[in-house]
Amino acid sequence: MFAGGSRSFSIFPLRVVWLPVEELGAQVSILASVSKRRFKRAVKRNRVKRQIREAYRLNKQALLDVLEIHKCRLAIAFIYLSDELVESSVIEEKMKLALTRIAEKVSAQPTEPTES
């Protein structure tokens, strides 16, 4: 995913890296990453990862609907960029923007012709 071919953008405090994949079982596979360099304590890193996963869980349906229409599967990485903890509501708002942007870009991609 990080080697090449992926697309990415930042909506502070998140960096989103996504890649269309074909050999994935689920429609979307996500990764939440928080650097040990930013938060030394595992408690804080785990808190941020929980916030990211919960924000995704609450807002994923619109993205899943678009992926169903376009018959596409994605691998998405959410990388936390800030050095400070933020409230869950802030992460949720940024997650909504990120998932909307991914859905728009998936919709804008030309669909591959299917053989009939």
C-alpha cells in the first residue's frame, strides 16, 4: 500500500492513504496508525486509534454504498498527524470529510467494462 500506486491526502489531524484492491474479502479494510514518536504512552495511542475506528464505524455507510455501486474494494490507512489529543467530535468531522472525498474520487474513476 505504501510502496506505490496509492492515493493520499491530509485533513488535519488525519492523513488518509487509500488504494483500490481486488483480492480483498471485505469491501473496505482499514488501518489506524498513531506514531510512537508522537505519543510515548500506549494508553494515548490506543485512545486515538479507538477514536479513529469509532468515527469510521459511525460514518462508513455512505462510502460503502458508493463502493457497492462501483463494485470496488479499498484498503484505507488513517495516520494520525497531531502531537496533541483532540476530542472525538473533531476526529469524527474530519472522518466525514475524508470518507466523502474518497467516495467522490471513487465515483470519478472510470469504471472498467465488464464482459457479458
